Amino acid sequence: MSDESEAAERQEWEEERALIERHSKMLAEGTVGGPRTITRLVELTGLKRWKITLRHVDLKNAFQESIGKTSHNHFEMESMQRKLVCRRP
């Protein structure tokens, strides 16, 4: 592989990572609409699904972990609110 093709591949790799990181953060924070899923992340980035699920596994895992914590807290909060409403006189 030539130096030019290695440099181009490295640049593509870094651009993909930047896209994934930016859109993962936006989805996790709720600043962009739609479900917080890998499918939605694929739509937002415009990348092929395999690039997120197979090529950048660490970013995929970090995204899933961040939305899992956020979603869990959201559902936990809703559950607590329902319990409080039920206990009001």
C-alpha cells in the first residue's frame, strides 16, 4: 500500500469517527429527533451500517452505553413520578 493510499484511508477513518462521535453525542443528549438507536445513528451519519457496527466497535459500544444509561434514568424517573402521583391524597 502506498503512502498516499494509507494517508487517504487514515483520513477516511478519522472522518468517520468524528461523524459517529458528533452524532452519537447529539442523539444521547436529545438535541436531534428520532429514536436513540444504531439505525438512527446510521441515518444521521450517512455511513454504511457495517462501518459503525464492525469498523468502529468502540464508538458503537460507547454510544449504546450512553443511551442505555440515559434511557434507564429516564424510565426510572417516570416510574418514580408515577408512584408519587399514586400516593398523593
